[in-house]
Amino acid sequence: MNRTKVINKKIERRKKRTRSNIFGTAKKPRLSVFRSNRFTYVQLIDDENGKTLVSASTKLFDKKEADLKQLEQAKLVGKLIASKAMEKDIKEAVFDRGSYKYHGKVKSVAEGAREGGLKF
């Protein structure tokens, strides 16, 4: 089997394992984190209706914020998603790290969201 296919299967297995215990509702949505090599994406998802309530990413940043280190950008994304959630009267969420370890950018997003007022 191709090496890439094996790696993708492992990623999907880890993602499935974390997602089996996590479910978002309209009042307490799932805060899903996806990170690529360049950008970090965050969404608040209502799994009951299958809708994304709020989203944010590092793609939205202007030149000044884009020059920051990726960990600092991730923290800003967390604060941004928290402020957008507060506008929609969402105060609590369930954190979904996906297939990633709670480490680095994923941890920074969580810390930023907590600083922004979102509770996990």
C-alpha cells in the first residue's frame, strides 16, 4: 500500500476516535480546528443541524497580523472566533482537536478562545 494512503488512514482513525465522544449542539457547538502548513482554520459547528455557525482563519489577517509567528496567529484566531461567538450569544463550546495533538497551534487556538471568553 502507498505510504500516503497509510498515513491518511492513520489520520482518519485518530480523527474518528476523537470525534466519537464529541457532539455539538446549537447552544454548545463543536469548536473544530484544522491546521495546514500555512493557515489555521476554526469553525463552530452545530452537529444537530449540520451547520457551521461561525468561522475564522488566518487567511483573513492583514499584513501586520500575517507577519506574526504562527503560534501568535493561532492565538489571534482563537480570540477572533470567541468574539464572533459572543456576538451570536454563544458562551460555551466543545473543543474538537481533530487528529492533532493538543500542542502547538491547536493549543494556542484553545488558549486564545478561552481568553476571548469562550468556555470549554
